[in-house]
Amino acid sequence: MRHLGILALAVFILLPLVQAIVLSFTATLPTDTLTEGTVGLMNYRNVLAAPELRAAMVNSLIYVVLNVALCIGVGLPAAYALARYRFTGDRHFLLAILVFRVTPPVVLSLPIFILFSHFGLVNSPVGIALVHCLFNLPVAIWILESFIRAVPQEFDETAFLDGHSGLSFFFRHLIPQIAPGIGVAAFFCFIFSWVEVVFARILTVTGGKPITMAIQAMFSFQTDIGMVMAMTCLSLVPGVAMIWFVRNHLAKGFTLRA
């Protein structure tokens, strides 16, 4: 019975993905040279031949990489400070930034749009990366703080007694020690930034549109479903690649966190 339930869950999860992959290789909109139902790579060729779709992929990669780099680069020192030093309201501060994370993005959409328009960050992948950091950074700090706290403080003291500077300690000792935590934090930051829609819609009015907005723009009176599915499947590739590269750190991170 247990195996039957697992099988049913797997079918429920994988069936839409399988259907999307099948449709991505199928011509769903007949043309002068193709009949409906033709199987081939034409949808992928059409996607890669469209300049606006290629630009959307590049934009998404730019702001996701910037977002992950900023969140880890800023979150690691902040998490270390919260884990190693005591100050008035330190636990309340950590709770406060987590509360900010659960704030609905639409609540902040108007003030963020006005602020970013003044600084020329609208229609730019950099603007999306920065606003995503507002929501990803609390999660990164919370995850990294728990992993740093799990490392005994004697580990730091031994490194400093051996003559390591702050930067040397961070890069040679601390980062390798909490690599699983960095992998978990990077994974969550990547996933949120890659699939986020609210700010991507608001901050990309005329240009800089990410892949989520490009897929939405493909729907019209006569939608080429096969081409939409091809674009959707291509959008899954970076996420799968991310999981593959951090899979070992991810597994260790979730195990240690549990």
C-alpha cells in the first residue's frame, strides 16, 4: 500500500512534466511547411531564433547570479556576527528580518517601483536582482547563522591563534566548514529568484524582461503551445543544473539542518 501511494504521488508530480516535454517536440500550430502533430526540434529552433526569448534567458541568468552572489556575500558576514556575538536585541533582530521575508511582495511593489525609477533601475536585471535580495537575504542569513552556530567557537579561536586574519579565516576555514549551509542558502535564493513573477512584472515595463514574463507574453489568440512548452523546458535547465552542482552540499545541508 505504501509503495502504491508513492507511485501515485510520482505519477501525479511527473505527468505534467512528461506532457510538457512531449508537447515541446510536437508541432501544435500548423504552418505552410508543418502539419499539426509533427515531431521534431522545430519548437526549440524557433525559441532560440527569437531575439526577445534569447534576451529573456540572458536577463534571467544575470539577475539570478547577481542575487545569489549578493545574498551569500552579504549574508555570510551578517550570519557570522549573529552567531558569534551577543548584543541587545540580537534574537529579536533575526526574528524581525524573517518577518520581513513573509511580507507579501505586492505590498512593497509601489514604493519599490517609485524608488527604483528614480535611480534608473527599472527595466534592468540589476534592479530585479536587488529587490530579490530584500526577500532572499533574510532566508540566507537565517540558514547560514544556524550552520555557523553549529561550529564550535573554539574552531575560530584556534584559527586566529595560528595567525589567520579575518579574511583568511573566512575563506580557508569557515567557508569549507559550512559549505553545505552555503549550498542550501544558494539553492533557496536561486529558486525564489528564478520563479518570482510579481517584481519581474512591475520592474520590467519595456525591457529587461526575464524568462517568466517572456513565457507569459507568448500566450495570445493563437498560442503555439509547443513553442511555449519548449521555452518552459529550457527554463527548467538552469534549475536542474543548479541542483546537480550543489546536490552533495544540499543533501548534507538538509541532513545537518534536520
